[in-house]
Amino acid sequence: MSVIINAVQPKSIAAKKGVHAGDTLVSIDGNEITDVLDYRFYQNNSRITLEYINASGKIKKVKIKKDEYEELGLEFETYLMDKKHSCRNKCIFCFIDQLPKGLRDSLYYKDDDSRLSFLFGNYITLTNITEHEIERIIKMHISPVNISVHTTNPELRVKMMKNKNAGAALSIINRFNDAGIKLNCQLVLVPGINDGEELKRTLGDLTALENVESIAAVPVGLTRYRDNLEHISPFDKQNAIKTIETTEKFGNECIKKYGVRKVFASDEFYLLAESELPKASYYEDFSQLEDGVGLVSLLMSEAADALDAYDHKLYKKRRISIATGEAAYPFINRIVDNIMKKWDNLECRVYPVKNNFFGGLVDVAGLVTATDIYDRLKSEDLGEELLIPAVMLDADGKMFLDSVTLDELSERLNIKITPVENDGYRLTEKILGQEM
């Protein structure tokens, strides 16, 4: 497979060697270039031979001497150079299958692409990976790889993912581990299916592998759009408590064996258990933040540090509001209370937004829609500015899940709306309206 070069950076190595936009890249040092991983890996050497086809159809080979890891300067139409690999599973807990029509188009795509795992931290199931890709990951030592494991019971994994190859794919984890590839593992737990004794089996199998760096256990997410889907019960308080006990037990064993915890339950489990969240230090390097592991503790710790460090006066009265999900509400409210104690000319009210769109079992901020925000706040006096978590919006920071744009909601509520990253320092800054 060859790929068309979309652009060549001015004054780059490739430009100086006469490569132009519209030329076709064939190989580097005789290695076929099929996607961005091939390109990034083989361009790193200090001496390479670049083979390409120019606009007139002539095959050209140029020898290049450069610094190791120095970029050639080629750009391509798509980042991956080809289409993303979509998921072939039909998991009983799949959140995308529980989405109604009319949301952002990108939400309905199920990716299962090993390249995106390395490049962007996406999780893959290993049911959609070829032998060529496995060998390439080992050869290039692409690390870490993020894997949605769910269970190490082969028969149960087939049942949960409704893919006959789901059990056999588990052997790839062992191959990666033996090759020294670092692995981050995700377990979406379903009550009565892969929790309890099955969870103990899975954690026992995974923690025995030295190159498994972290394991996150998260509860299944259930929306009200489950018509014609398999019945799944949500986690209750008692099941959540048992899950925490199991993850903490295995985590403590990992500390004795490896010197690090490795095993974590997501924040949601602690909230469901009505249990106090661990301190920020418990989560070590926060390797599973994307799964909501330690997210609240990190935010609270950062906000406390910001409060101690920031001593500027607030010279004029400031009145603002914050909208967030029900799960995060008590923690955001605590942060705001502490800030208002320090600056008495600040008035900030926090509003929990119930997720009527997806149903009462969904309470995380990242799944709150503009429609629910508007319905909750339309009759409130919000002050001069409304802060919202940035995770409510798409990657461009412009659109909510229900396809309403940030500008549209701002106009409907007649207020400036400012998205804020999940960062205690940034949240403190935005609440005060001043840079730290």
C-alpha cells in the first residue's frame, strides 16, 4: 500500500530533497508505509532511503542523512493514512447501542483500532487486530497498549462481547506482556456477570503479568434507551462496596509484589458505595484518569493547592454560576464554599443538572446535554457568567451531545458560558475571573 503526500512542510528535509504535495510515498528503507505508525517508526533513523512516486509517475529514491528522530516534514490527508478500524463486537454493555438518534454523528462510531490506542489512549478489545499488527507492535515496541479486557474467562468474554474470537484474543495479552509491552487494562463490570468471583479471577490473572501497569474497574453505564437490549441491572450500594473491597485487596497485594498499586476502582464505585474517596496520593501517577479513576481526588487536591497559593484580592464583586452533573455536584460545591470563605465579595452558586436525557442512572458531567442544562437553568438568575465542565463538549469545544452548540445555549440562556477543564487550578482561576 502506498499513500499520497498531502503536503510538505516548507524548508523541511523532504522539501529540500524535492518531494512535493501530490507525490506518493512508497517505502522508507524498503519498508512499506501503510499508516502513520509505519511512517513515524521508520523515519526516525539518522540515515534513510525514501522511495516515492512523483507527479509524472516516475519512481524516485533519495538518500537522507539527518538527526535521529528528526521529522521529514511530510503530511497526509488523514492522520492514520487510511480508515479507522471499527469494532466487530456486540457487547451486552455497549454504551453506543444505548444512544438515541439525533446526537453528534461521531458518537455512533465504534472504533477498535490498535493505532489509536497508542496515539490517543483509546481502548481496544484485541478482537479486531491482525497478526501483522500484533507482530508490528512487538517489533516497534509500541507501548503502552490500552486494552478493554472485562474478563479473563474466555467463555464469559465470548458471551459478554458476542464475538466468537473474544476468548482467543486474550492470548495476545500474554504475548504483549512477554515482549515487554506495557499494558493498561479496563474492566467494565456488570453485576452478576463479571463481578464477584469472576472479578477476582480476572484481577488474579492480570496482576500476575509484570507488564500490566494499571487496571481500572468501572461500573456499566445504563441509559433509558435499552429497548430490545439484554436486561442488565445497575450496581447498588452493596455490590459497589464488595467491588471496592476486591480492588483494594488486589491493589494492596500489588504494592507488596511490585511496589505500586496497579488496581483501582473508578470514582463512581465510591460514590455508589457512599464511601469516602481515597486521597490523591492513593492513585499514584493517575494512569486511568480517562476512566474516571482518581478524577475527583485530583481535582480536589489541585483546588486546595490553588486556594493556598493564590493571595490576590478580588477588587470588584463577582457573581457567577456553575452547572455540573449530579455526581460531581457535592465536590464542586465544596470547592466553591472554600473559595467564597476566602473572598467574601465572590458569589458563586453551583447547580446540579439531572440527566433526564439519558435517564437517572447517568449522573456524570460528561454526559449532560444542553437541553437538560437549559431546562434546569432557564428560570435562574445566573449572574455574569456560567461555568461548565469542558467534557460536556466535543473535541472542538463547540457542541454538546444533543447537537446543540455552545453558542446556541449561551444565546438561549442569555449569558456568557465558559468551559473549564478538569483542573483545580483552572477552575479556581475561572471562578475568580483572574489568571493565577
